[in-house]
Amino acid sequence: MSAAAHPTSKPAVNGAAPASSSKPQFRQQPYRHRHNHHRSRRNLCCCFCFWTIIIVLGLALLAAITGAALYVLYRPHRPQFTISSLRISKLNLTIAADSSASYLSSLFNLTLSSFNPNSHITFSYDPFTLSCLSHSVLLGNGSIPAFTSATNNQTVFRALISGARDLDADSVTSLRSDLKKKGGAPLTIEMDTKVNVKIGKVKSKKVGIRVTCEGIKGTPPKGKSPTVASVLDAACKVDLRIKIWIFTL
């Protein structure tokens, strides 16, 4: 008896196509571990940035509160500077006949006073660098030694300011115009230094300051006797190079 043939597929039902033979199918699983790893790093970075901002804002708030408390408690005032007198011993502008060269020589005697109006604050100054100018033309340089200004204390200094240098054409034109003015040439004294502030045992870091004294008018001497510049309208202002003083113990 012959063996019966076995069909390889089920017959179609109601004219439908026979079902295809089943094959194993593989579905690729997503890399959830890698995705979770990136998400974890991103969350950690956001958390770090958040707490960094919180800490910085907290320190800024603490510094502001400390500064406000110090201001209310001690009422700090900036130091005051005054030009007592300025004598012009020499202010010669020599110009060659063909205007090919110009030479300036000068000598000033400056008397300056510094006053500390604070009752609980001491100022300690580095040496001062002095400059005398007529508008933008530098007439001479000088210096004042370092000193400490105690509370409610006034200090008087005398300094020499001198210069000897060649001038360019623009400086010559500007200076000659100033020297011909009827009321005298407008003079400015600039003083640069660094200072730290001490309140009790608390001492600040050094900060740069510039003292600018304007409203001075002077004329060159005609003989050997010096002329006295007018300082009645002179006023000095103190500018901090940075606006916030950082105090350290």
C-alpha cells in the first residue's frame, strides 16, 4: 500500500490564498540602558548648574547684606584731598626758529592736604604718582610717599612736579593757546595710587584710586620769581577703580 501524500499547506478557505509558511522573526530591542545613561548625565549636569547658580546668588546676597550692614554701622565716607597752593617756578616752551622742534621744561611746587573724615575707618595709601596737565598736554610728573591716614586725621604734603621733554605739533598748538589765555592756563593735577581700608580688625584688599583736582589756573613766571597759581576754584574728586570693596579677615 502506497503512503499517502501529506499536504504542505492548508487548503484555501472560501477562495483565500493559502497562508505562507511561518518563519522566525527577530525584533530589535531599543538600547534602553544607553538612553537612560544619557538622561542621567543630563539630569546631573542640570542639577549641578542649578546649585551653582543658587550658591553664587547666595554669596552675592550675603555680600550685599554685609556691605549694607557695614555702611549703616560705620557710615563710610571717601577721603578728601585739597590743593593748598601751587607755585610755578618754571614753565618754558622753546620752539625752534623753523618750528622743526619744540621743547618743554617745567617745575611746580605743590602743597596738598589729605583728610580722613571717618571715625572708625583708617586708609593706608601706597606711594602716589602725580601728573600736572594743561588739557591733554602733560607738563610734569612727581610723587608722594606712602602714608597712613588715621581716623579724623589731616596730613599735609609738599611735592615737586617737574618735566623736560619734546612736544609734538598738536601739543605745542594746544599749550601755546592755553598759555595765552588772560586768566591763566587751566591746570589739572592727577594723583594715582592704591589704598586699603581698615575697620577694626577687618581689612580690605587694595583698590586703585585716582584723585583729580581741577579748577586751577596759572601763568608762567616772567623772571626768576615763581608765580602763584589760583586755587580758589580748585576741587578734587576721588574715583575708585572698582566700585565694591571686598573685605577679608
